[in-house]
Amino acid sequence: MIGVIFKFGSETIEVRIDGTNVLFKTGMFGGAFVPIENLKLSKSGAIKESPELKDDPDWRKKIIKKFKKKVEEEKTEEARMKYIVNDLSKYNYIPLYIQRKGHRVKKFK
């Protein structure tokens, strides 16, 4: 299991990668981890990533499916973490901390 804490504007977002399962949590205190299906997704961000979905009414389902497929293609949790960090960094998410397998939290390098 790998957890990465990001800063996005004034929000703190934690991403937990456990095998092929990727969960998200906003806010550091309280709240619960949720799968990507429960997150608010920006249509403009989805279209920036996949312009072919511009006029598609099912854009949300398709972008989630594309994300899950890409995560499953990565062979290890470490590779999945690197993909997610690179992907979110494009949208100004700043990785702050990382935690591997329940060990002490470290600053992200």
C-alpha cells in the first residue's frame, strides 16, 4: 500500500494505492476514502485529457474507464503511484508526502 498526499489550492487530497485499487480522500481529518466514481470530475479537464469526449454524453464513464485501464496496465504499486503523480501534476496538484506500507510519512522528493 502506498499513500500520497497532494496539495491542490487550499485543499489537501490523499491518494491511496492498494494493488490495483486506487482510493481518494479530500481533507486530512475525517472523511472517508472513496473510489474515483464518487469524485467530482471536471468536464473541461476530461476534455483536455481526451478531446474526443467533447460531445459525448457518457464522458464521465469513459474517462473513469480509461483511468482504471491505465492504472491496471502498470505492473507495480510504485509504477501506479508514479503515473498518478505525473498525471495529477499536470493539473497543479503538488505531491507533499508519501507513505509506503504503513511506515512513517516522508516528504515527497
